[in-house]
Amino acid sequence: MAGDEGVYRRLLEDLGRSVRAMARAAFARARLGDADVEDAVQETLLAIHLKRHTWDPALKLGPWVNAVARHKIIDAMRRRGARRAEPIEDFEDFLAAPEAEDPHALGDARKLMEALNPRSRDIVQAISLDGQSIAATAARLGMTEVAVRVALHRALKALGAAWRRSVA
């Protein structure tokens, strides 16, 4: 920071070794090999150089460097497109069969929905329980999407009030 080139060069060399080890470990954990490790190291050293004015000399240098390195390594891994391909032919042996829906799971919700007017009940049923989109529900009911959103909000608010009354 004081302008001593020799000290600064030695610091960057030391940091380079540390960042390189950090990058190699991160790439190994992600099973990416180390083809892009050197790029991540160079980007980290460049970021340290360009952002050196943001480091507070009253604080330790290591945590600041590690934060910069961690972000640059993650960026390099994202650019690389870290994807793992797993064969799926035998996954059916390991995946559990889908559980049948519990018929009682929505019983309380359906009872509470009886407190709503028919249109509000229809909107809540379609969007919240059946998974229809706002646009599809609006088209089916001849309403604007904004009107459906408002009606859904009001209906959910009424359901919340009905639930609070039922547990009180």
C-alpha cells in the first residue's frame, strides 16, 4: 500500500500460492478438474490489485483475500458450467413410489372454504389447490387478471380470519 514494488510482488506471489490451493480444492470438490484453476487465480489476483483500496489496514488481510478469492472461484465455476451427469437407468430402484394423497389432508381447508362466497371459493380452489394460473382462471371466469389477483388476496385473507376464529 505504501508503494514498495518488491514487497507488493512478494505479497502477490504468496497470495497466488494460497489462492491456487484454495481454487484447486474447490474445483476438486466440484469434480471439475483443474483446467480453469489458473484463470481463477489470475482473476482473483487482478481483483485484489484493483480493489486493494477497499481493504481496511486495521483488519487482517487474510479474511478479505479469502472473500475475494471465494467469489472469483465461484464465478469461474459458474462460467465453467459445473454439471454432473448421473445415469438414471437404475434410479427407480432407489426412488420411493409416490405416496397416495391423504384424503384428509385438505379436509380442514375445504371446511374453511365453505365460509367463502362461491366465486371466491372457485378462485381459491383453481389457483391454490388445483394449480391453475391466474391467466387461465381469469379467462375461465371472464375476469381480468388484476381482478382475479385482488379476489384471491381477499379470499385468502378471509380464510385466514376464518381459521383464526376456528382455533380461538
